Amino acid sequence: MNSIETKTYKVHFNSKGYEELNRYIFHQNFSKIFVLVDSNTHEHCLPAFMSQLKTSTTIEIIEIEAGEQHKTIETCVGVWNALSELNADRKSILLNLGGGVVTDLGGFVASTFKRGIKYINIPTSLLAMVDASVGGKTGVDLGIVKNQVGVINSGDIVLIDTSFLDSLPQNQLKSGLAEMLKHGLIKDRIYFETLTDLSKLTLNDLNDLIHESVVIKENIVTEDPNEQGIRKHLNFGHTLGHAIESHFLESENKDQLLHGEAIAIGMILECYLSAELLNFSKKDLERITKAINSIYKPVIFEDKDYAPIIELLKYDKKNEHGNINFVLLEAIGKPKIDCLASNELILEAFSYYNNNIT
């Protein structure tokens, strides 16, 4: 696959990615290389990655606990302390080998340690490959509220090795697929429809679709790196999706949802809002609902869930002047930012979802 070059970094794929990574490390002459992993990628991904890394520079491994619940400032403090104790300096580099938690948190740690050291993302989950590792957003959660503390600062390289997907369970693959489906809904109907017919996809098809998803996101980010306009399109499904994810993370009597599982629900809900507010096609609403529900497990919402979810909406990063701003669709491939929806309409959207789960 061809590399993707942006103004600030390059995205390389598979074997070429390792060639470019090794060339980059050789020419930069780093004092030390630090590899950030979580407990899962330490076991399943680090040995394969280290076998591809060709350097005589000292390498240190830093491990964090796996899971969204560890995407916190407290974890950052642990990594900052580890870097300091292992004598990291401003000529050190941090390689983030993991899913979205590792790339988000690692990018933030690198961007702030000694006022900034270089970093590279090596995403190991489908979600991180098509979303979290691309675009320069870094950060951590504040309590249960997602991504409240962070900076926009890109690493120098993103290395996407799709062989890491072999170790992922199905639910993690589906979590990443949700972001790809979102890219189709905000940009390209044909791409969306291709993704919904997974039975016909080969491994080569998946490689090509990942590449296309990265291109869609990167084109948007390049046009609006600081999220003042068009980059907000990438938040479609996320206003309600993030609130749902946070609510399920906090609730003791509910199973936690993966990011993509929550975003999939958010996309159905926000398609319903689109149909009610922007005359989005009811036929497309039905098709999208059926397609998403055929991929993801149904989630049961009870009356007691709605108030805390709506309360969490006020923390969404797109909000301005006290308004909860949604990204909705006028049509597939035609998003509209800064849309307002009443609580009553949001409850109607949940009712629509509950009535259409299988």
C-alpha cells in the first residue's frame, strides 16, 4: 500500500513501515528509545515488533494497564516518572505500541514530557489504525468523561502493521469497524455500503479499506487541523456515543461498552435526529439501522439510563456557549455541524433504537 504523506507526518504500512521506521531512527540519532505498551500488547505484539526494529540505541519498555479505565492523568504520572527514572532526555523518543488508549495517552505523555519529545504511533487495534493514531489528537479522560485533557500534536510517523489484527478478538475488530462506517456515512455512500457486507471481504480488501479510511480522515484533518470547522464531521455519532460509553463505564450494574460499540449506537441515534431535524432520508435511516444492528450486539436502555446520559452530553468537546452541538447528516456524505436537539427528541431517538434492535 502507498504511504500517506501529510504536512506534519507520514503514515506507512506493513513491511515498508518498518523500513521507514528503521531509516528514521538511524538518521535521528536518538539518545534512548522508549516503547510504551499495555499488558495486552506487551504479550501479543511487542515480540513481533521488536524483531523488526533494527537499532543499536538503548531500548526501554514501559508498560501500563490495559483498558479505558486506565486512560487517566494518574497513568500519565506513572509513565512520566518512569521516563524520568530511566533518564529520558529531550533527544529520546517514545514509540506507542497499542490501541487507542496507548496512542492517545502516549502521545500526550510525549507532548508534555520536558515540554515535548518526539513520538511515533504503532497502532495494534483496528480502531487505533483508522482513528486514534491518526490526526494528532492526544489526551486522557477526566473521571468517566472522555478526552477532556489533551493537546493536538502529531508524531512524526504512524506505522500501520495490519498483521497485528490477527491477535484481536471479534468485538475489538467490530469496535474499529464503527469508525470506518462513520467515515463512509460522512464522506462516501459506496464505501459505507462496502463495509456493511463483510461476508465478501478478503484480507486484501481489509487492507485497502483501512488505507481508504485513513485517507478520508487525513484529508479532513489536513483541511482543519485544530477542529474549527470540517474536522467536527469526524464527531458524527460521538456526541451521544461518548455519553453512552461513559455512562456504561460508570454503572456498576452494566457491562462496559467498547468505544466502537457505543459509537455504533450513537450513529443510529444521530441518524434519527438527522431525519427529524434535517430531512435525512427515512429510507437511509432504516438501512443504516438495519446494517449497524446486524453487526453489533443489542444494548438494552432502561428509563433510568436516560437522565445520566443526557447529563453527560454537557461535557462534549464541541459544545459552545452552553449549547450541546451535534454533527448530523443532511444526506450520506453531507454532514452538518453545530445542530441542536431537544431532550425530548433525544428520548425519541432512544425509543427508535429500542424498537429496532434485534
